[in-house]
Amino acid sequence: VADELGLISTGRGTDIAFSRHPLTYLVEAADDICYTIIDFEDGINLGLISEEYALEYLIKLVKDTINTKKYNSLTIMADRLSYLRALAINTLISDAVSIFIENEDAILNGRFAVSLLDRSNYKAQVEDIIRLSVNEIYCSPGVIEKEIAGYKIISDILEVFTRALVRQMEGKPTNYDKLLIQTLPPEYRNTKGSIYSVLLNASCFVASLSDTAAVHIHNKISGQQL
């Protein structure tokens, strides 16, 4: 795969290591930008962060690009928040693109060892937003309770389907195991390979589930929903 993608070998001696594909820097930046800003916006909408306090953080991020006249004309708080969110994402994307272009040679030659946001002109502002999000959003009681439930849901689903597939591979599935396997998409039912491939199938199936689908399946296997 590394040879096909033209990745540069960075391993020493018998170590196997390769440089990152240039595209991963852009994908990483897009992911970090969207999750950072949108999670922050969600926290505001959920009342976990006061709107006026949060708007100050966003304004610091977009102070060089904000249209003050347009912003002041927005009388509804939700409209101001939407405007700042869109502007913040666009500002960070433009900055990431500029950094990529400025460091293109280093990136293409495997000599760029940090993320694009680590070189961002807005690194301090982004770190402030992340710090506030961690303290006020991710560590809020409601979020922690959902995370605890999520761990239980995922582990339960993974356990029952892994057990069913392994028993099927060993030739001693229970009737319950057979029923569970029938609910799997066809691409995850194969048990004729190695134990690794069977475990991989179970893991890939669970990883493919949306939050809603995982809750629905957990309710089914725990007998809470028909």
C-alpha cells in the first residue's frame, strides 16, 4: 500500500515506518476544524456555555475577517452564532490551505512533522475554544452519562456478535447465535476464515453503526424492544 501511494520510507534499520500521505494533513485539518467549532456551537445551544461568553471566543477567532456592520445588524442571538460559526470555519480552512501551500515541499518530502493547525495563525484561539469545550461540554454530567451508556452499549453489542460468529466458526452455534448472525449484513457473516477475520468482521460491523442504530440494536438484544 505504501509503495502504491508513493509514501516515503522513514524507518531506520528493521523498523517499518512511512511518511504521511499529503492528503491526510488536509483531512485532519478539516476534521479538527469542524469538530472543534461545531461541538462548541452545540455546547452553546445546549446551554452548557453562556452565549455572550462564547461569542467573545468566536469573535477573537474571526476578528480579522468579521463584517462588523453585518454582525451588528443581526438582532437574534442564534443568527449571530451561525454567522460566527460559518466565518470561523471558513477562516480556519483558508488558513490551513495557506499553511499547506507554504509547506508543500516539506509535506511532499515527508519532512512536515506536525498538523496544519499546529502552525495556524489562530492556534491560541483554537486552543482556548478547545479548553473551554473540554471543561464545560465534554465534562458536563449529561455528556458523561451518555458516554458511560455508550461504552456499555458498544461493549454489549460487540460481545454478543463476536461470540455468535466465533461459535459459528467452531461449528457449535446456539439458536440465538444463528438468529443474531442472520441480522448481520451479508459481508459480515463469513466465518470460514481465520479467527482474526471473524473478529475483524464483528468489529467492523459495530464500527459501522450510527448512534441511533447502536441504541436500537442494544434494545433488541437486551429484550427492551420488540
